[in-house]
Amino acid sequence: MSDKAEYEYCRLCGYVRRVGKGGVCPACGARERAFLPYEHKASEQRRMFLKLDVHPVSVHFTISYIAVIALLYIISIFSSELVGISIEGTRDLQIIFFPFLVIGGGITGIIDGKIRFRKLTTPYLQRKIILGSGLFVISVLIFFVHNLSTTDGLIGLLEGLLIFSAFGIASYLGWIGAEMICPIVPVGRPKE
Ligand SMILES: [Zn+2]
């Protein structure tokens, strides 16, 4: 933790900056005298990784992706094409990529959890790991059910059920993630 730079924080909004920048708080506009000395607890490299938000960015792709898959599933009930583009072809491609996006979300989640909380055994992280693994299984099931060469209505219904449960789980995972954004560990502290 050899971080020689001096920091100060805005006591109105919590914004942290290097000492010497001067001027009003760029986040909330408070006057310069609102700033007090601050000390980071984590190394610069660790803070830099967390600042990149690799996991939140990665899972936003996963959630928007399954949302589009769900939307296309509904459209496919009524039409086989949209503005001249085959719905089925689009769905085929999306369903192939989805499990890889889930894997990406899982890998970045484990790295993020390790760097942010130093362990993966907290109640929320354990729940995220279990649900994330379940989401991966469902994403693979969607692929297999989608590729069954059958026109059986029940199989179509099963595919829809899997797609919407994947959307539900992905959204819930996102919700837990948002809950965990507040305690961004490791934070620093005001300097005495
Ligand atoms: Zn401020």
C-alpha cells in the first residue's frame, strides 16, 4: 500500500480527489473548504481495477442480451421475420452466444469479488455464485431445447419458460449486485 499521494474528500458528497487540484467539488459543487484530508486503504492497482467496473459492465451485456432473447421469443410467436430479417436466424445466433456471456459474467464476478472483498464466502457472493451457476445451466438448456428439431408446441413453451426464468435470474443477480455497490470495499477513511 505504498501510495504516497495525498488525498482529500468532500464532506458533503464523499467525492475523493488528489490534494492540489483545488476549486469547487466537481461532483456536487461544494466550496473548496468542504474538503478534508483523506486516506485510501487500498493500493492504487487495486483501486484502479475496481474503478474499471469490469464485472458490472460485463453483466450489463448479459442482462440486455437475455432481455433481447426474451423479446425475440415473444415476436417469434407472431411473426417469422421483422423488417425483412429472419427472427429465427437472429435467435439461433443469440442463443449460441448467451452461455459464453454468462461464463464471462461469472469469471469477471469471481475476480471482482476476490479483489473487492478479498473472499467469496459472504452471503450475497455465495448466493450470486449459486444463482450464476444455475443461470449457466439454463443457458445451455435453452441452447439444446432451441435446437431440438421439432414443432411440438410444448417444447416451444418449455423454451419460453427457460428463457423467462433466465431473464428473471439475471435480473435478480443484477439487483443483488446493485445492493453491493454501496459498500465498495475497500474504502478509505478521513484522516485524523
Ligand atoms: Zn462534493
